Amino acid sequence: MHDNQYVNRELSWLQFNARVLQEAADIKVPLIERLRFIGIFSNNLDEFFKVRYATIKRIDLAGKGAKSILGGIKASDLLEKITKIVIEQQTESLTILKAIQKEMAEENILFLNETNLSEEQQLWCKNYFLQKVSPALVTIVLNDLVELPRLKDTAAYLAVKMVMNEVEEPKGIKKIIGKPQREKKYILIEIPKDIERFVVMPEKDGKQQIIILDDLIRANLQTIFNIFNFESITAHMIKITRDAELDMDSDLSKSFIEKISLSVKDRVEGDPVRFVYDKKIGKDTLTFLMNMMGIDNNDSIIPGGRYHNRRDYMSFPSLSEGKYLYEKVEPLPIANFNIQGSLLKQISEKDVLQYAPYHTFSYTVKFLREAALDPTVRSVKITIYRLAKISHIASSLINAVKNGKKVTVQIELQARFDEAANIKYAEQMQREGVKLIFGVTGLKVHCKACVIEREEKDGMKRYGFISTGNFNESTARIYTDYTLFTANQKILKEVNKVFNFFEINYKVSRYKHLLVSPHYTRSGLLKLIQNEINLARLGKPAEIKMKLNSLCDYPMIDKLYEASRAGVKIKLIIRGINSLIPGVEGMSENIEAISIIDKFLEHPRLYIFGKGSDSKIYISSADLMSRNLDNRVEISCPIYDEDIKQELLDTFDICWSDNVKARVFSAKEDNAYKKAIGPKIRSQFKTYEYYLNKNKSLNI
């Protein structure tokens, strides 16, 4: 038996982010895509500190060890361990970034800074600065302030130190022997967020030239501070990350939208949980800032490189050469699902599976547009968690209201970091007459479902879709997710019950088909696992396959360990957190687990129990995390159509066969790549090929 049965979820998450960093280091990945993976790594880390690190810090400050919920490690020890790992990862990310920039230089893409600009380039930068940057700069002189103004969460600042010229003393005053102490001024410049971080300069001698906004500002420090008589000036970057927990107001007179709005605004007041600084900053500047910010050794203090907010690399410019990016592949039409015809008519005849981004997301939008225009559609109900900045989903729902449909939207205002966007959409839809539901007290609504009611000659009929991901056109291009379009009345009757639960919280329905959190997902999945255990004990074939984002619920892990000991063969594909340790004799020798990080973000949840045509298959919005099982509204939907069942089995097997981008989970926790035996299989490319061939065979 392994010393510990679980991997701590935070440490497992850091292992996941290390896999993202592996993509940045992979020389087979196109250069600009590698830069963008650096950005994803950094953005992930920011969110991790805002949420998870902040939570553990609160546990520690409350004087709780919390070993039982932290996988056998004390909160204080965990904080220390996280900081150590993050410092190592940050160092590695800087090394990778330097290597990428060196390769880019070999490709005639040059990063310039304020020290190596020609006179012509200096003039170009000065003009750019005066026209675009200077009007947006926020500059704060700190010396005379009693306390530091609240620094924005994860905004980057240049900490400027000016050493002033010696002021000539009046005549008659005797000079003090020795060198006088020069006055120092400490100043913060906020790097503007609404200006491109990477400024593409005019090409020179066939070379692309880029200067980072921070360096463009550094090049113009003399211009900014020309009213001061200084001897020297230096600027180093700092960044703080704040606790992102929302503190909800209990004032009953305020609407839910008001409360969330105020809570999001108050987030900027959250306690600092991480302070990152350029390790070349002067000790006097660092001490001055830390004292002023009230940062001490209980916070995660991380020395870094010259640049912070490397998350901005996520939007690094594409430049002119396509060879530095992944080849753009057009999403495919779904076989035998004609987007030009009536989707409702086609769905009434057969269930349809959409697998974005291999399939176009347009079917989801078309479904809602058709519902908005169809004179026989009476109502539309949908859950919304995250929407695109410009959302065709939202405009289709508003269109439906304008056409006299009764539209009900359950919008999750507490979708982490999307609160402000959802508030904006909620207010817009409310103005247009959409009925809004704000979920259930104490439960986030994370399920992804839509049901419409249509009056037909035989009476009212329901149509709908259930998905593993958000109804978001932007993320549908980069997140892999399943969506089932169905007219199965039994399933949709139960989806409608979920909407009833949003409005009448005290009434808990029973479900024969769906597994619904917080009441039935845990018990339903445990029952399905137990069924495989029973088969294995009878000597019959028993198998469990799961595709997840995260697995860290200890009772679920214990049940999978029990299944393994009974002889059930278990295959797990887990993108992110995995607290289960596979392949340990006497505990998990029948469990294999892999993680795939590649061009697209693997997002679907798929549960398969049993083998072949007899298997029970569910697509789900729920990961095997305590929050998804017990503290959220989630839907796991059974698949009854035999063709779709086969499609899901096929796509799982393609993913499982990956030997290019698959990493193997093991007790070593080393993110080792799966050994390639036979031809190389890159599952995301192979999945696209699978659907392309399916369409070709049907002459689509």
C-alpha cells in the first residue's frame, strides 16, 4: 500500500500547470503558440493564488491544520511547499521564455528594450508614447503619502526610484563631513491594461521588431519625470495578487445583482496573497514598498524576472507569418444534421451529438434562433454560466422575447471572474423582458442545459440540448465539449424539473434518467461503480472509463480504489487535478490514468460504465470534486442513442491511444510522457480526422 492514498489537490494542480509549461518548452509546438502557453501558465497561476492559495491562507490564519481535507498535509506546510514549487516553476518559465525569444531572433523576430534602440527607433517610441501611452498613465509619488493607495489585483506596476541631485546649501551653513545622503523618491507607474502589451514596431531590414510596453515606458522615463532634478532613475516591475473570495452583503433591500456587483467591486480590497517582484530591484525600494503595503512573511513573496503579467502572452500578436501558429482548421458540419434545414424537425427524428471544436458551434446558435422565430414555440429555458463578449446566444434569447416567447434564463452571477460580464448581460436581458432566475441559495448553478416547448398537433412537445461546456462562441473554438441535441421527452421532462427546482428550492424531484447534483450525482455514480464491482466479483467483464477535468473527491477515489481491488479495469483521462494515485499494488493496480494537454483545452466530462453496447454512458457538467457533487447544480445525462454511444466510445478510445501529448499519472508525479509504441497518435488531430472521414463516407 502507498504511504498516502491521495495527492493533495493544490500540489496536483501545480503538476497540471507544469504540463502547460511543458507545451511552452516543446520545440515541436509553433513558436507563437509556445509563447501563448507561457501566458496560459501565468494566467493559471494568477487565478490559483487568488482562489486556492487564498483559501489555504485563510485556513492557516484561522489556526486550523486541516490535514484531513488537505490530503494529509498541514495548511502552513502546504503554503510553504506551494511557494517553493512556484518559485521553481517561475524560474523554469523564464528559462523557457528566453529560449523561445532566442529561437524567434533566429527567425528575425526581435525583442528590443530601452537599452538597444537606434535613434530612429527611440524617436518612433517617443511619438508612440506621447500619442497612445502617456494619456493613459497613472503615476503615484509615494513619499508624501501616509498609506499606499489600493493597488489593483494582478495589475503590473513599475516601481521607480529616483535619486535626486544634491541641492546646493545656502552660504554660511557649514557642510557636514562625508558624502551627504541623497533624497530618494519612490514612484509607482501602473502599466495600462487597455494598450497592447506587445508593441509591434516598423520592420527594419526584413526583421520584425517588438518592444514590450513596459520597456517603451522605461525608454520615456526622462519625458515622464522631466520636472524633477534627479541624478539617476531606475524602474523595476512588481505585482500583487489579492484574495478573490466574494463577501456577500446580507442587506435584504438590495437585489441579488446589486449584491454581486458590490462584492465584485470590493474584490479589489481583498488581502494580498502573493507579491512578485523583479529580483534586481534595489533592497531599499523593496523594503519601502513591502512596509507600505503591509506585506510580511505570511504572504507568498516571489522573486521573479524583469517582466510580470506574462499572462499577456496569451494574446501575443500573430504577426504576418502563419508558420508560427497552429494551422487553422475549419470546424466540420455534423453528419446528417443539415444546418440549412429545420434543426427541430431533424432532432425530432434522431438525437444528435455536437463535439466542439471539431464540429461547428453554429448548431447551438441556430437551434436558439430557430426557436426564436418558430411561431409554434411557446417557451425557452436555458442555463448560462459564461458567455462570449459578443454573444449570439444572448441576442437569440432577446430575439425570442421580442417574438412573444416566454424566455427564462438561469444566469450564474457568481461564475468566478466572469461576474461583471454576467451582470452586464443579466441587466440587458432583464430590460428586454427575459425572466431571470439567480439559482439556489448556497449552490452555484453549473449545469449546461436548454429546453424549449413547442405546440404541435399532438400537444406540447419539448426539444433541447444538454452540454458539458458553456454556451460560449469564443471558448467553443478552443475547448472540447460534447452537446447532445434531443427530443427525448423523458429526458427533457427531467431537465424541466431542474428548472422548477431553481424556482421552488424546497421541492426536490426524483429522476429516473438524469443524475442531478447536489442530490443524486454522488449516489448515482457510486451505484454505477458498485454495479461494476459486483460484476467483477462474479468473474464477469467489468470496466469503467472516465474523462474529466478534475478528480479530487476522496470518497469517490476510495470507491474507485475498491473497484480496482475487485478487479474492475479503470481508465481515466484527467486534464487537471488528480488526487488519485494509479498503479499501486493492493490499492489501485487496475487503474490507469493519463492527462492530455494540447492545442485545444480538453473540457468534456464523460462517464462510461461497462463494455461495448451494454455500457451505460453519461455526458456531464460535473467533475468528481466535492463542490460539483454536493454544492452545485449539475446534470449528467444518459446517452440512449446507439450511434452516439458508439461515437463517444470511439472518441474516448482515440483520446486514450494518444502517445504524443498524453502524460501518465503515477506515484512519481513526474508528468512523464506516455511511451510511443507503434505509430504516433495525436488524439486531437486524430479526432478531427475521425469526423472528417465520417463526413466523407456520407459525401458531406
